[in-house]
Amino acid sequence: MAEIAQTAASRSIARRSPWGDLFRKEDWWAIWIGLGLIAVAVALFAGGGSIKWIAVAPQKWSHLADVTLQLKQHGPQYAALFVLWSVSFGIGAAALGIKISRFLPAFLLIYLAAGSIYFLGLWDQAAHYNLEPPLVALGLGLLVSNTLGVPRWLDPGLRVEFYIKTGIVLLGASLPLTLIAWAGPVAIVQAAIVSLATFGVIYFAAVRLGLDRRLAATLGTGGAVCGVSGAIAVGGAVGAKKEEVSVAISLVVFWAIVMIFVLPLVARALSLSTGVAGAWIGTSEFADAAGLAAAQTYGGYAGNVAGIAGNPDAAVSAFTLMKVIGRDMWIGVWAFVLSLIATARWERTGIQSKSRAAEIWNRFPKFVLGFIVASAVVTLVARGFDYPAYKKEVVPALVAPLQAFRTWAFTFAFLSIGLTTRIREFASIGARPLVAFTIGVLVNVVLGFVLSTQVFNEFWNRLGQ
Amino acid sequence: MSPPALPACLACKHFKHAPAELEAALPGLSSLSSAYAAVRADDGICAVHQRYVTSTSVCPAFA
């Protein structure tokens, strides 16, 4: 060990400053972009103006001529919005090490495709043909990436997590802080029950099937906590083999994509309210981006599909509370506890790992902070308004434009999911990991359903109203 | 006072932790997560042991 220290000292590497993460992690860039937009919106609102000119979004249309008219009338706004997103995401991407000259051409195509999908979703026949924008974005992306293939020059623009985290920070602006405080504890309780049960089932099924404990833990966290992010956090903390992390990633992506289609379909067949369905999706989906695609799809049914009660935004709100507050926030704790167990109890790997409580903060998904700050800021701004004044003044001038920004960011993400998912990569999943994970998926989906529709249903219904 | 030296994977030539390198090595990572995410911390792949480890790990193969 002394030799190791001596060799290391000769290479003498300085510990990185924790402040460096403020500019080299996309969580922080999502915060800077999301809160930056909110700050500008609030400043304009305080001065009697609004950011709505640039927060342009398609309106309902019946004929293609309507689309042409909208584009003619709002062309400069769409161009300005492109510049705004390009500058915001471009600076972030450059700070992360992605060349801006490679990012911008790719982002232009993403913007144009996302805009087309956004327009399609506003067609007055879209619901009739099941053309919900998240599903169209995902389906189109999957089709292109798995048939024609995605050209390499497009890769720098396909940043699913960057877009989705920025969208989640912006989402905070439409959720009052009082709602987060009211619903957060219930979300944490429900998520904790499902997370512990799902982890336990996957872990013990995997061990029973003869899989390594490190793989079992990586699979378990991927299914129980926060999908691919959970798998890489715990995979690193316990020192899993590289191919084990790959297997866990493929399994999570496979089931997350399946659930984007299955959960809204089943919830729709059962006519669940938007709040209840959002809570179920938040409990039983495996990744933020995938879950938001499912939740936004379901929210779109409200008012368009008979029998589905609740306001459209409740599905996304309930999902976010359940997934972000109930599950994502705790990934550092899972990683720390499992690293302690791995170090103390599991077979040696030839690599000595140190379990440090500081990892809880290191791995904390920082964009959650942006989400909460965004909520606090808009709640504070809205304090001086009674409900009718809030609906009449604050919503159109402040909240609705920020919702439009959020929908754009989410659409960039949904499209990027499809374009980065290669179905052939699922072929590398072995039978035993597939069985262990699938047992966990079934338990997760059933338990999440029972808790959302039976145990806490009144609570989630109220959220939707 | 300068920060302490680290006898750890972060300084090892076998440790691959650049985000772009990781996303290439772990297919699907960028579909629903990211190597630039805070949850990854500075974890990376040890080319000797073919394991995904924390940057503060140590081993006799350090180089």
C-alpha cells in the first residue's frame, strides 16, 4: 500500500474543487438555464411586462393552412426562441466539453423536429389518432434510430438528461411550494414502500438465480430508485463489473420504454384520474424522462378522452412529486449504504473502495434543488394575488410562458430518447438478469398501482382537482 | 496550503472517466441518463479490472 501511495504522490494529482461541479455537471447547468429563464420572466412580470413573446408555442389548428398562418405570424418569435435555446444549451454543452460547433447543427434539427411534433400535437384530430406528442417523438426517434440510423453529427445534440432536467426545473415554477410541502411526505412514504420492496425482490431474485451481489444491487437500484442513474450510481459505489453495469442499463432502458406505452394505456382503460395515474407512473416508471413522457401523454387525455378526470398538469405534477421527491433524491443514501455493505460483507474484487458519507451529497441529483427554488420563487411572486387575480394576471404573463418553455424542453428530451435507443443493444441482456429484473417490475407495477389507486387514491385525486 | 495528493484511481492511467468516453463504453447510458450527471460523481472504468469504480478507490495495479 505504501508503494501505491508513493506512486500516486509522484503523479501528484490535486483533489478537484467541489465548486468545479457547478460548471462541469449538467445538473447545475439545468439549474442555471431553468432559473435564469425564470429570473428574467419574473423581472419582466414585476415591471408589468412578460416573457411570453419569446415563449411561443403552437395553437390548436384544423387545417394545414392554419399552421402556415401561425408560422407566418410568429416566425420571428420561433427564430428568437431557437436562438434563446441555442445560446442557453450551447453554453452549457460547451462547458461540459461538447464542441459548440458540433452541438448547434444537431440542435437545429432537434428544434425543427420538436417544433413539428409540438404542432402535430395541437391538431384538433390528434387525440382521435392517438398522436400525443411524447409518444410521437419517442416513436419517430425509435423508428429512425433503428431503421435508417442516426448520423454521427447528430449525437452532440441528443442530450436527453440535459433537456429533461432543465424542463423539471421549469416545472417547479408551476407547482406552488405549499403543494410540494403538502404532497411531498405522502410521495416519500409511497415511494419508500415501493422502492424497498422492488429492490428487495430484484436483489434476492438475482442472488437466488446465482448472479453476483454487485450486479444484483445494481439491478435492484436501477429498478427501485432512479433507473439508469440509479444503476450507474450504485454500480460505481459497489464496484460492479463493466459488463454488469451495461446489462443493468439495457434492462432499465428496455423496461422504461415498454412502460412509456403500457402505463398510460392501462390507466386509460381503467379511466384513472390524472393525479392518480401520475402517481402510479411516478412509482412504477424507471427513469425521469421516460416517466415524464408517459405522464405528459396521460395528462393530454384529460378533456380529450371521455371518463378521465382531473386537470392535464396533474399527471406531470404527481409524477414529479413521486419520482423526483420520493425516489431520485435518495440515490446518494442508497449508494452510500450499499457501498458500506459491499466493502464489509461482499467478496473482494482486488480494488479497495472507500465508503464516504460525503458521497450522499456528491451523488445528490442537484437539479432537484433548482426545481424547489423555482417553486419557491413563483410562490413568492404569487403571494400578493388572490385566486381570480392569479388566474387572470400571473398565469398568462408568467406561469404559462414558463410552461411553454418546459414543454419545448421535454419535447427535445422525448425525441432524443428515441434517437439514442438502439433495440439491438437489448440482445446483450442475459436470461437470468432479465428474469430477476422482470419479477421486480411486476411487483413494482402492482404495488404502485395498489398504493396509488387504493391506499392514497383520495390524496392523488385531490391533487388533480 | 495545496490540496493533498490522492493515491487513488482518479490519478491512475488505467482509469477512464471522461464523460464522452464513458458514454461510448456503456451503450444506452445517454438514452435515459448521462455521464455528465451529478449522480455519477467521478466514477469511471478501470481498464485493468474491467470494473466500474469510484475515483477514490485504490489498488496495487495503480500506474
